[in-house]
Amino acid sequence: MKKQKLIEINDLYYINDSFKKISEHLAVFYNLNSQKYELHDLSQKNSFVISYDKYPDEGFLVKYYRTKVENIAKTLIEIDNFNEKLTQNKNNLICDKSDQQLKEVISFALKKGDGDLTASQIRNIVS
């Protein structure tokens, strides 16, 4: 693993000062290896907190607030709700497709006359 090359940033928008108001141990650096801005908590051994692609601005603060431990519960609820919607959409799609295939099987059976279908006939209709 490469040794990180970090340069401490004293930015134009005073974002570093805003982080210092949250905690005196937070500092913004530019990582020469990854070419990203990073927030580090200097009170911890593994000091990396988050990275940011652009020059530090208010978006960097917003990203930090969204990733703070206090906000994780809210974020997890949002993720659960999103996953629930995905599951519901998937289930609806499966039900719609099953309904359509069942209607095709019934239609074919009625057209055949006697209504008896073999398993292979049903498989051919459904696939």
C-alpha cells in the first residue's frame, strides 16, 4: 500500500474552520495519491473520515453531516424504504407476468375445445 501524501488545506470558503467548530480534531487535506480532498479526525489512529472530489465547499459539509453516526439511523430508514419499493416493484412485475401467462394458457385451452392441456403445451405457451 502506498504511503499517503497529504497536504493540509486552508481553504477559501473557510470549510476547514467550519469542521473545526464541529470538532477541533477535524482537518481537511488534499491527498496527492488519490487526488481528492479528505477529512481526517486527527484524534484517531486511522484518521480518514470522508473524501470529496471537488474543492472543499458547502457540499463537503453536507456530505459529512449525512455520514455522521447520528444520521446513520435516518439513512438506514431511507435505504430500507428504497429497498422495500424495489421489492414491491419486482413482486408486482412477477405477478403481472404470471397473470399474463395464465391468461394465455386459459385462452389457448378454451380455443382447443376440450380444455385439457399437457404440461409440455403449457410450458410452450409460457416460455
